[in-house]
Amino acid sequence: MSNQAVEIQVLGRKLKVNCPTGQEEALLASAADFDQRLKDLSERTNITNPEQLLMFTGLNICNELYSERQEQQRNAEKLSNRINEMEELLEKALQYQPKS
């Protein structure tokens, strides 16, 4: 798969970023989301230092990712437990089937 240079804008700065072909739209959407998060944080906190904005926004995103992974793990465990319960019920039901 080849890469393509895509221009994004973050904190008013234009950057060219290599991106796998076919992923340009996702990169542009991600960059727009990131830029909006930076602007929102700046407005909420009055932080104007770009390095601090980048650091805190990155930490916020990592925290969201961590929370999502934890939720996904809990859901996977619930699903696994439910599948095990259904397998046990199925085995019990099959044990009581009359033999031909």
C-alpha cells in the first residue's frame, strides 16, 4: 500500500503528513477533531501555551482511550460469561434428549 501526503491543520499550522492511500478522509477527520479539542481546552482553561495544550489534550485522549478499552474488556468478559452459560444450558438440554 502506498502513502500519500495529506495537508492537515492543527493550532493554525499547516502540516503535511504521509497517509496510507484510502485513509485520507479518516486522517482529515482525526486532525479536525484534534484541532477542535485543542481549541476547546484552550477556551475552557485559558491555556495559550501550545506545548501545554498538546500535552493536556493528548493526556485527555489517552484517558478516553483507556476508559474505552476498560469498557470493551468488561463487555468482552460479560459476553464470554454469557456464552459459557448458554453452552452449559445447551449441554444440559442435550443430556435430557431421548436417544433414538
